[in-house]
Amino acid sequence: TYVSSDARHRVLVPDSGTEPIGHRIIETPLDPMQTSIRNPHSAFIAYVPPGSIAKGEALVKNGGAGKTIQCAICHGDDLKGLGEVPRLAGLQPVYIARQLICMQNGSSAGTAAALMKKVVANLSEDDIISISAYLGSLPPK
């Protein structure tokens, strides 16, 4: 992959082989041209580490044996939001990971961030990647 000329996203290099995913999430546009012209309907695909979706599902649904709490308690059974609490289902994995990290390290402010700080306090980077991968795999609506 390489960073696009407008430095807004990663792009796959045709016929360049593969690289290991490692311990990261990589999002690339399905149609780089549509993304470069900023088509609001352009789609992205997220590549995540093997096994991360299943691990994320366990953390989201069960709290990971006390590591965190079940997301559905606040975000609703279908994770599509509950009142003022936002949806989680179908959001881009990199966005979710960024938000969780900001809440964990205190750089996100506000009432919701304060409530979430305890929820994310014991999550490792791997846990955050897994949770983000799972939530991103769900249908948004």
C-alpha cells in the first residue's frame, strides 16, 4: 500500500504482491478514483488481523471476562445507539480505534468521554483493534 497523492487515504498498489497485516487496521478505498474526487458514497474496505473480529465480538458482547463491560448496556442491543448514546455498529474501524484510544488517554473531553474512560481503561491495543474490527464488520442500520 501507499499513501495517496492527496495524503487522505491508503491505496493498494496493483500487482505489487502482498504484505503481512501485522498488528494494525488498514482501510483502503474500493474505488480510489471515487475517493479522490470526494464522492460521499465512495466505500472503503478494512483489513484487520486474523481472528480479531471473533476476539472483538467476545469483548463487545461479554466484556472479555471483566476487562470491560458489555457495549449493549449503553449502546443498545443492536449497537445502533440508544437515546443520546451513539451507534457503534458499522462505523469505520480506524475511527472507532481512534476514539477509544482518545478516551483511554484522556485527550477526548466531555461527559461521554468521562463515562467511557473507565470502560476502556483496561483495554490493550490488541483489544482496541479487535473491538474496532468487530464493530466495523456489523451492518450500520
